[in-house]
Amino acid sequence: MAFQRISLSPEALLEALQQTIKPLLYPSETDAPVEVQHLANDAVGDAFSVQDLKRLFYGGEDQFEAANIEWAEANRLESNGTQWFFRDLPDVLTTYPNNEYLVQEAYHRDQAPHWRSLRDLVFDRLVQQRWFRVDLAPPNQARADIYLVGRHLQIEFDPATNEIRTQALDWIVLKSFVIET
């Protein structure tokens, strides 16, 4: 029997991400939309680095200048990058280590299912996930760009043998920004 794709096609993944982020605003002093970008593997290579981020998004004629870039792995729910990108956004009820809790406000509760859908797409469809925070140079120092980057994984399954084949495809970038004064 032939292998069957069990992952989303590149086009279907981009469409799913576009639909999922439509109602979302990344919260800060100025709520900003979340954008999805597709980057060909040829433009990046096998790993997404700080140098790739600088080359692709900063220093060009019509681009901001990066002052400082932080990054962290975001490959599982408890990783730093995941916690820093999603924070409490997927929560209706946020609990803390000291057993205190917070029932989120109505707007936050309404957005939580969309953030969960986005989180699920990221973890079910992408590998090599990384979070980046780019603090901008003056005069834009109140702004920080936020990225969640991952590589689309194509998964194929042979039901006759239970064999699974995978292939890392192109890169997906989720981008937003925060204003902190």
C-alpha cells in the first residue's frame, strides 16, 4: 500500500494559520495583530538563527534596526520560548505555583480558544520551534518584535506496515510586536 500524507499540505497549513490568527491581537500597551509568513527553506537552511532573523527582517532600507535579540527554544509546552510567546493567552483560568488563581476577563476568555488553536497548530505541525524577542534601536526603543518560528513537518504513513516518513519543509514565522513604555 502507498504512503498517505497525514500532515497538512503547505497551502492548507498556511490557510489554517491565517484563519486562526484573524481574530487575535497580541496584548501590550498597543495590541498588535499576529502575522504569518512563509520562508522557503533555501532562504534559511536547516536551522533558524539570530543571524537569519537579522538578515531577513532588520537593517534593510525600510526596516527597523535591532538593538538586542533574545531567543529560546519553544519545542514543548513548558519550554521558555513557548511560555514567553503564549504566556497566559490560552488560559480561561490561570493558576500560580502558590495555589492562587485568576479568572481571566471576558475579552481574554473569548480569545483563549483562538490562542489554543494557534498553539495546537504550532505543536502539531511544526518542529524546530524558537521564540525571538527583538528590542529595537532608538528612536523605536519602546517597541519589541516578537517571533515564533518553526519548520513545517510533512508526515506520511503506510497503514500496511505502520511505517512513518517525515520531511522537514519550509519555515513558518508568526510575528507580532509589543509596546512597552
